[in-house]
Amino acid sequence: SSLFVYDHKITLKTCGTTTTLFCLEELFKIIKDELNWDFKNENGKLEPFKVFYSRRCFMFPAKQHSIHKNWSDEIEYLNKFFANGRSYLVGRNDKGNHWNLYVTDTNKMMIKESPQEQEEQPYNDETLEILMTGLNPNCAQQFVCNRDVKDIKNEPSTNNNKGDADDEGHLLGYNMTKKSGLDKIYNNVKDVSFHHDAFAFTPCGYSSNVVMDEEYYYTLHVTPEKGWSYASFESNVPVNHVSKGEQDNVQVLKHVLNVFQPKEFCLTFFSKEMSNESFTKLMNIVKQVTSYQKKDRIIYDLEDYQLLYMRFERS
Amino acid sequence: TISIKELTNHSYIDHQLSATLDSTEAFEGPEKLLEIWFYPTISNMKDPAKTLRSINVEKWVHILKLVQCEVLSIKSTKMMDAFLLSE
């Protein structure tokens, strides 16, 4: 799981049986107490600038906790907090592989106060997510380490040690990143800064965060177990910027697919405009991923964002 | 690409959690993704001196406990903090 905190926004991506939405009440309370940010409207509902909540349908929904067992319960919970939310079920409802999205209306009152907004977002605020299942067993094996878990739960904590490399989980995570080539997804022609943090779980599993140019991230999470293997890649890195136009998101997709070689994958791509170059190229990738058959291609006009959803299965 | 120095420049790391974490029960692949834009940009804030990044780590740890996540490590840059979490 990962959390990215910017000055003005957060992205929280959590795996397993986490209870992601149960942080909302405390999150907004702390933000009000600490920063004096109060987003409550006259009806008592919260109206931050924008909220997105999404997930692919679960493989084992019954094992989730509370509201997370059921998409409609999650939406009901979100609607208790936020004003003007709406939800989408994207893909084929009869198959166990659709994707769900909840999004609130943009709080346009804030935009009026921000004439410089466009100047501050020169790279068009795009997010690419690739969700893969049925990983090639040889590829999945790279993310199994079987290191020993130590029984030191009663020893004093060693939190917050700066500059200490004595950490097996992080070292193995680093090695997995190197070996799999996941540090080379983007052609960093511009030579922007590159910060990496990865962890190898035991008995298996892998998470990594990469921050490029101080403000863009890509994150990977892998559960390699046979029978329900899964990997995800999510990125807001503006590929055209960091590669000086030498690379595009289709090449990024191919690189990621090559690392995991899944039986099936879906991609989602958010951008401000459909005229976005990546949006157009991704929409037409069918001939470039010849090992896969396109099953779904859906475009949503979400007010101020365009969403592309595509699902593929190995031929 | 990455270099070995990336293992030594965390702004926060929990070695005890790292050594004791067992993911045996983390069977579900698909993640839940929550993104909240509190403001469109930093320039919209009344007081840009205090932002989400002003909230201390202990408060984030507390928030994340409600999610059933713990903080393994953090990398901080000029523009953002990237938390690597359990589960």
C-alpha cells in the first residue's frame, strides 16, 4: 500500500483487506484542527475540490471488512460525507472483472479564485493505471523472497532512524526492483531527480514507490501467489516531459506488461482532454499489443476529466 | 535507475515493523484507490505556509491505523511525501 501527500492533495492506495474509507472522518477532523481547513457546506456535507475513489472488483469480496464487501455500501458511506458524488460501474457487470469509480463534482468555487491554475499544471494532470491478473509464474517468482520474519515484537521500537540501511525487507525490495527492471520504466532523458523506496514482504509480495522530478510518482504493488496473482502499476509521471518526447505511454504499458506478462489486464487513463496525445495513442493500442485481444473500450466524459477504460485478455 | 544510496536516505523508517511484518493473509490483489484534492493548487490556500505536509508523521500514522495500514518508510522530496505502507 502507498500514500502520497502533496501540499494540496493526497493519494491513498491500499491493498488486501484494508478499510480505506474508515479514515475519512478522522482525516477531515485532523485537517480542520491542524490547518483550519473546513470543507463543510451548509448541509453538513464536505466539499473539497475533488474526490476520486476507485477499485477493480475484488477477487474475494466476502473476505473484505464491513462496507468494503459491497460497492453499493461503499457509495452509501461516501455519500454520507461528500456532496455531489456519483458512481460508475465500468465494464461488463456479468464478469468478475469490472471496475468501479466514485467521483464528486469539482468544487468550481475554488477554480474562480485560481487564475494561475493552468500555468501551474503544464503537464496536463494525467494518471495511468494498469491492473494485471494471471501473471506469468516465472515473472511472479521474482517477487517471492521467503525471508524470515523476526519475533521481536516486544523489543523497543527503532522508528525514525535516518540513514540506516540495516533493513532486509527494503534491501530485498531494492534488489527486486533492479532485477525486474522496474526502475527503468521511464526513459529519464531529462535526467530529473529519481527517488526509490521498495519493500519485499514475506512470504511474498512487493510494493514500491518512485518519485521523479520531485513531484511525480509511479507505484507498483504485486501479490504473486499462484491462483490469484495480481500486479498493479499507477503513474502520474508526464512521460513526454521526462523523456523529452522520446517515449510515450504505449511504450510504458509495453514495458510493464513485459515484466509481468499477465493473462489479463485493464488500463484506466485519466486526462483533462481527450485531445491529450497519450489518450489518443492508448485508445488505439490494439495493434501494438498483438498478444492480447481487446474485450472492452469505454470512454467516459466526467465533466472536467476524460476517462479511458480498456480491458484485454491474452489471445 | 536506482542506486544503493536509496536504502539510506529515508526520512522515516520503521525497522521493527519491517522485520516483523507477515503478509500471509494479504490474499486480495485489487487495491482501493482514494484521491482527495483539497484544493486545486497550493495558490488557492489562504495560508500556503500550512499545508497537508505540515501535518506531522504521528498524525498520519494515526489516520492510517484506521485503514489497517502501518508506515514502513517515507521518502520526502521538495514537493511531496511518499509513504510505503504495510498490507
